[in-house]
Amino acid sequence: MKLILLSLISLTGVLANPIANPDAEAGLAKRATCHLISGSSEGCDWDPFHAQRRTTVSQGGTIHPTCRIANGRNVGGNKGWDWIAEWGCWVSAHNTNDGCKTGMPTCDGVGSDG
């Protein structure tokens, strides 16, 4: 009986404190509004290193990255990549407008290709 009561008390504490949004805790809740400037549709890749497409973004499409890295796969001389949290994929910064990276934080925990 005591074990059941103790379990219920513990469960109540867990339910009262829901898991927080990891993007918000990492300071990534603010999103930029950027546009694809390439002459065609572009890929949003699973990772910024291996060119494995998750989805395609239309030419001129709007994206909302939460952070960026500067050491991904080289695309047109640019190694910057933007994380699109809502889609769970990366877009090459080579294909976004010039002001896109202004004020955008660096993504933590993303290392170089290796």
C-alpha cells in the first residue's frame, strides 16, 4: 500500500513539471525569417555534411532557421548551414538571402564532418 501511495506521489510530481522545449532552453526559440535566393528549388538535408535530402524547399521559399553552423559541407564556397527546427533539417546558407544570418546563434553540439 505504501509503495502504491509513494508511486502516485512521484507520478504527480512528474506530471506537474512537463518536459521543457529543448530549443527554447538552448536559446533557440527566436527564429529568423529567410528566403531562398537560388534559381531553383533546394534541399533541406538530414545533416549538413552528407547531402542526404529530407525534403525540398521551393525556389523563393521562406524558411525560419533557429541557428546555424559555419563548418558544414562546402556548397558554392560556403560551408554555413541553417537549422530548420520545424522541419528537422538543414539548408545551405549559400542559398539564403544575405541578411539571414544576422543575429542568428550558433547551433551547439554540431561538430565538423568526420
